[in-house]
Amino acid sequence: MARESLGAQWSRLTPVQQQEFALLFGDRFQQSYSTLVLRYLGERKTSYVGESVDGRRALVETFLSSEKDGKLPVEYQLAGVGDRWIVEDVVVDGVSLTGNYRVQFGRIIRTSSYEALLHRMRNHGE
């Protein structure tokens, strides 16, 4: 997800910079996803719909449901890396979280710099 969310900038980074970004992104994603699930989606029931695997790619489909709001589809896009699966994207009601990050990160890099993005990520957007 870190690589996909950074887009073309990823290939310009050294392996050490990529590792640092991946760690910072992981922290940010965990915090924002936890907030999303606990605050906004926590009162919904999660149901497994199905999965499909095509080589080293997989899609896991679920939906969150509540009496008040009905069903909200959530898809997990996975990639096989070695002997495990990693999440490449989470799509909530048709909105890609990775794509959302790519837009935000790209805007910060264009208007400031990659270093400004890192500073914001280190300070949790403050």
C-alpha cells in the first residue's frame, strides 16, 4: 500500500527511504483505518461475501451492515509476496483508500516537497 499510495515518487527513493516511508505509512494507515472502523463503522456487522484469486492477486469481498444504513461494501485487494498475502488496497463503498492517499501525498509533494510530506507523517499531520 505504501508503494501504491506514493505513486511515481516511490521509484525515486532509495531502498532506505522506501523502508522509512513504508513504516510511516503503516503507522498512519493503521491509525486512520482503526479510527474509521471504530468510530464510523464500529456498530456495523461484518459479513464475508467471497474471494477470488488470480495468480498472485486476490480480492476479498465483505460488507458492513447496520439497520440504520443498510449495506456498505468493503473490498480488500491483496498481493502474494513470498508465502504470505499483503493488503494493497482497501476499497470502501467504491472509494480506494490507496488512491485517496496518492492524491493527498501527490498534492503535498507538488506544493511543497517529499521532505514536507515526511515531516507531516512523522508529526501525524500536525
